[in-house]
Amino acid sequence: MTAKNTLIKAPPYQVEQAIQRLGTNLRTARLRRNLTIEEVGEKIGTGPRAVTDAEKGKISTGIAVYTALLWVYDLLEPMNELADPALDEEGLSLSLSKERTRARPRGELDNDF
């Protein structure tokens, strides 16, 4: 039995729009650099189909393809900030409110050995 991936069949609207916007931006980056789909595919070690799918914003295209395209266009640096725990204000706030202040209850040490 095959697992059904509803994310690929019906992604949340915001996810679909973000991937499509990324694809459009990658296509613009390629055209500005005067590169063909074939040249870019060769540079990232894949065929032209993967590049075309990424530029169309296909949700099933792997993150490695998108990341490699960013690398080819020298646009990879902003990826370092994606989901950075230090920049996750909501996560930090939730973490501070739920974290224990001590790992074990405070108590006096005894000399029982």
C-alpha cells in the first residue's frame, strides 16, 4: 500500500504560492545570467526537467534541486537564516515559558555514601 501525500496533491495555499514565487524568481535569476536550462541542469548534476519543474514551482520538486539552483546563482546565503532558532521569536517565547529552570529540585547535599 502506498502512502498518500496530501501535501503534494493539495498543499496549503501559502505553501503553494511560496514555491511558485521561488520558481519564478529562480527563472528570472537564470535568464539574467543568460544561462540555458540545460547549462544549469548540468551545473547542478541533474537533467533539464528538474530545472524546468523547479522554475514552474512544482510542489513535488525536491528541496535539493531548489537549493542547488540557489547555489548556482550565488543566492544561497539567505538559506542560512531560514528557520534559525535564534530568529524564531514565537518559538523563543514559547520555549522560555515552558522550560524548567532547574533539572532537579533544589535540596541539600548529604554525606550518605
